[in-house]
Amino acid sequence: MNMFLCLLAFVSSAVACLLLARWAPTLRLVDLPDERKRHAAPIPLVGGIAVLLGFLLATLAAGQLAGLHEVAGPMALIFVVGLVDDARNLSAKLKLVVQIFAAWWLVHATGAALYAMPIPFLTGHLDLGWAAVPLTVLMVVAILNAINMIDGLDGLAGGCIAIAVASLGAAAGLSGRHDLALIAALLCSAVLGFLLWNARLPWQARARVFLGDAGALAVGMLLCWLILKLSLSWQGFSIARVPLTVVLAPVAVPVIDLIVVAFWRAAEGRNPMQADRGHSHHLLLEMGLTTVAAVRLIWLAAAIIAAATFVAWRFGVAEGRLLGVLVAASLAYLVWFRLSWLKVRRGLLPSPPAPLPCALSPNSSPASGRGELEAASPEAKLEGSGECRYATAVRKRVLFVTTGLGVGGAERALERLLPRLQAQGLVVAVLSLREPQEVGVSLRALGIEVFELGMAPSRPTLGGLWRLWRAVRQFKPDVIQGWMYHGDLAAHLARFAAPRAKVVLGIHQTLARLELESRATRAVIRADAWLSRFAARALYVARAAQLQHEAAGFAAPGVVLPNGVDTEQFKPDAALHAASRALLGVAVDELLVGMVGRLHPSKNHAGFLRAAAMVAAAQANVRFLLIGLNVSADNPELMPLLAAPSLQGRVILLGPREDVPQLLPALDLYVLSSIQEALPNVVAEAMSCGVPCVVTDVGDAAWMVGETGWVVPPAEDRRLADLIGQVLCEEPSVLARQGMAARSRAQSVFAADAVAARYADLYASF
């Protein structure tokens, strides 16, 4: 008998679709094509009416029509309003008010509400008290709109509804609710009859009828009634209740899609209920799937979620744990959805008006998507006049997201860059993940807006993330420029608050010695590599850094741009040379060798001091100057490195200093002993001061000094000592000549104004 009733519902619905389609134009129940829709001809909106006719006819034949008395009124109201909307397009606010009233009517009629909420990942329930009815109304409205909003591809909404109703029917049958199981079976059969003309099938290239708002809302109301009857009728009822998670799982796909899309619309400052082509099925189409493949994939996801939850329930998994898994999966989907859309939309944007002429490689291939801003060599890329700029009437807003604003080289480079970008016509601001620091103070003094989140290194907090979101929403950037690894990761997070902004990564070191980084930093680097596919560009301060990071999986198109040097601030000065040496207590006939850098394994202070001990033992007129964070006499980590007898009284430890431009001209030779660098800023600063340099062959250091300095392999203390000793034995005129050559190279390659112009060119191309 039941099989006959199901067949009756199926056939009645299918036949009604064909008959009603003939009358659709007269009733003005047709969906007209526009720029947002994929169909090219008007399609009848009578599928929902046909589903209801087939369902009600079969329900009447089964003698179950009286069992629908609780849902009849709300369903009729929502159906009539949907029918008018299909014909005349009602306002969204009016429809929402009607939906809220119909949902309240349903809750009142059934006496069912969300009186207790399962606690995610835990056992037990949370008593909701007075909030039970409003939350249940909200749930019903969400399901109604979710069903309505996925009606965007042929067969999508009908298939998801059929899967959901079949799942609810199975749950009802296993709980002994045979009346509800029969109603669900009849509704599922009627929906399948509609799918016969709505889904893309071998004999049907496109849908011949659509569900329409009336049908989607009415069937959605029936779904909500089944959910309430199965799961929420527990106060004053002696029934077998199906867990809430089990009855919500079949509609999880459309509901999660609704929540995610509404969330990102609101984040972009748009109406959350505004119709657009931003749903999951649209994303799948933009990713290259056909309509049939996208629909089948979403059907499969809905079926898997429903079946997995159903099986877990039957095996006794706690309701709260099931809900926790759904919530966690929803949050993961929220992030994946936005990142995927950002990547897709970036590919859909028109290309920039022209490539950057000052950084174009003659060997680049536009098809590669990566070489368009690369030069054939570092010299070709960097040694330019900086005069190639895009004229733009709109002042780009660029937010720099940096790990911190301490006194390191990358931070000082940012301090030099930002005022020059302002002079280029950009609006700039800085967001630091750390507490207020020295460079932040100086940037504020220059009139640059600085946001500081106050987070500890590698320890994000909810409060800090909220401050990040608020700062980005306040500044409204067009470009989000990451600065160092943690800043790059935060730049991707910042984009969630400004989805239309371009993310540019800023890489300031190489990966030659990754083991020197902390475990947390290595994890951040891996995350940066994976997320780089969503960035518009990756800026590297050195060619070596670009090659190593791209080999490690960084996918964004790479551009090599050095940190600029203020060649007017860092310059030779004979009077300053004498005054600084007198301040340091260095005699006129003594040679002063210097090194600037924080105490870190990559800087290799130990190697420098071992080489210095060898030099000091051979030459009595040499002294050594060390400047940088934690490079001070009160640091016990440094003291064993100074124990060599030849170094006693020969090493000056200054710690971090603000007057490095005044101290560098006092040197006779600058030494870089690092075992890992990208493009060491302080080498360019020393060169700009007319100080010749001995550098280890790390990153682009050898290219930086060119013919003006000397190069030694890294981590070879004896060879470093021999080279330092050899250079110091040269005639003073030789050192002076090399120093002036270094100054000239710094002016032509690393001048801060020219570098800032290249940054402005890049930002103007977005």
C-alpha cells in the first residue's frame, strides 16, 4: 500500500509539472534570465506547486491529511507569499517578516522548541529557558532561506531536499514514528517527481521547470515541521526523540552555505540577504566544474553528512560530540570557502594595464604567471632611476602588517620606506603584532598611523585577533603588505576583514638554515607557503631568498625588491669619524672592525669572535665593535665567547643603539659573519657610509658588495680571520678607495627613494 502511495505522489507531481508549465506564462510564474542567472530562456516556476499537489493528493489517499493540521496554516501563509513573490518580486524585508511570523506560528502550533541545547563535544544539554522559542524561530527561518537560496542550479535544491526528507523519514521509522515516516516518504516521492523535469539527465540537457520561492518555502516549512516533531517535541510528550544533530545534519549543506555566505557578505559591508553569485555551487562552477558535476558533488556531500551522522547516532555517539564535529567542520569550511573565492576572483580580475617597465625581464613569459615582474639579474632589477611610475587618480591605501617594530634591520627598513611611500602619494599605516616598540614611536612621530596588537611572539590571542579585525576595518586598505613571516601570516588573516584588498608577502630572509628558527616559526613559514597561493605578489629582498622560498612551495608571483638605504643619513663624514672614535675610546692609530646585528645563531657572533681572537693575536692595533640587541656585557650567553686572552680589552659591546648612522662612519672595516641572510641591510648602510666590507657568501651579500668588498664562505672562522687580517694590512689609500666605490654602488643600487618608487609602481599596478 505504501509503495502505491509513493508512486501516486511521484506520478502526480511529475504530471503536474508538465501541466502547470503550460499555464506559467499566464500566471506570470516564470523566471526570466538576467546577468546573475545561467539560463537563457524563461523557465516556469511551478515545480513547488506540483510537489505540493502530488504530496497532498498522496497524503489524502493515505488518510494522513489531518496529521498536517499543525503545519497547514504556516505552510499556506508562506506558500501564498512565495507565490506572490514569484509573480511580482516582493521586498526582502516583507518576506523576512512573514517568514518570522510563520516560523513562530509553527513553533506555537506544535509546542516544540529548542528548550535544551546539546553542548558541542560534551555530553549533556544546556537549558535555554526563555531563549528557546526565539532560537527555534531563528532556526526555522534559517532553514527556509537555506533551502530557497540553494535553488540556483538545475536539480540542486530538489536533490538536497530529497536527501534531507529521506534521512528524516529513516530516522522517524527507526524511532517508531511511523506516521511521520510515511509523510516523509510521500514528500520525498513528490520531490523526485519534480526532479524528473528539473535535474539534468541523459535525456534532458537543462531544467524544464524550477521550484520557485513558493515551492521552496512551502517544502522547507514541511521539513522544519518534521524536524520539530522528531527532535524538539519533548516537553510534555512521551515519545522517542531523535537527537537534534541527527535531524539537522540532512540540511547541514544548505544551512552552512547560507551562514557562510551571509557572514562574508556582512564582512564586505553588503546586505547579508542580497542575492548574488557567491554561493558554494557558484564557487564550484568558477573552479571549473560543470553544472552536473557541481550538483552531484553537493548531493554527495549532503548524503555523506546525513549518513555519517545517522550511523554515529545508531552506534551511540553522544549528541554533543556530533554537534561539535559539525561546528568544527563548518568553521573549517568558512575559512576554505573565503580563501577559495579570493583565489578564484583574483584569477577573474582583468590584468594590470601594463607590466612594470622598471622590473620587466626580457625573458619573462606572461603565460607563466610568475616571471612578469622579474629581471634577468639583480642588477637589471634594482639599478634603475626609479622614475617609472603609474599615474593614478586614486590614492592607494596600503596597510603594512609586521611581526614587530623593534630595532632590527627589517623594521628599520620599514621605517625608511613608509615616509617615502607617503611622498609617492600613497596612504600608509602599520599594524604590529607586538606591544609598542621603538620604531613604532618614531613612525608615529612622522605622522604615520600605527596599530599595535600587544600579542606575545608566536602566541596569538582572541583579543589580539579582534583588534586586528577592528584595525583593518577602520583603515580599509586596498593593499595589505606583510612584513616578515608572522606579519605575512597575519596579512592573510587581515584580508578576512578586507576581502577586496590585495595581499602582498614580504620575505626578509633566506631558508638556507631553517633549523635555526624556532618550531613555532617553522610552522608559520609552512603556513605562509600554503597560503601564498592566495597572495597577489611575494616581495623578496634578495634573489637567493626568492629561489629558496619558491623551491619550498611559495606560489605567489615573486618580485625582488631590496630594502632601501637613506644615503644622505648614512654617508662618510670625517668629523663624525673622529668624534665617534673618540667617544668609543679608539686611538687614532688603531683600526676598528665592526659588526651590527641582534644576538641570534644566524648572525654567527661566535664565529665572528673566534675570527676576531685570531686577528687580535696577530695584530695589536685592531679593536672590535659589536652593536645589537642582547649584544651587551650583561648577557651571560655572550661572555664565554669573549674569554680568549687576545680579546681582553679589545671588544666594545654597545647593545642596541639608535645612533648607528653616527657609529658606522667610525669603522675602518665592516664584517658580516652570518650563516644565513637574505639581503643584509647593514651591509648596504656600511657601504653607504664609505666603509669597505668583508662578507660571508650568504643570500645576496656577495652581489651587494660586488667588486667593492671581499667574500668568504660562511662558517669558516680561519678563512674569515685570514681575510680580515689581509684587508687590514692594506694601505689606507686602498681601503679608502674601496670605501668610496662601496658608497657609489650603494647610491646607485640601494637609494631609498628609488626603491620606494618601485614599491609605488607595484601597488599602482593592482
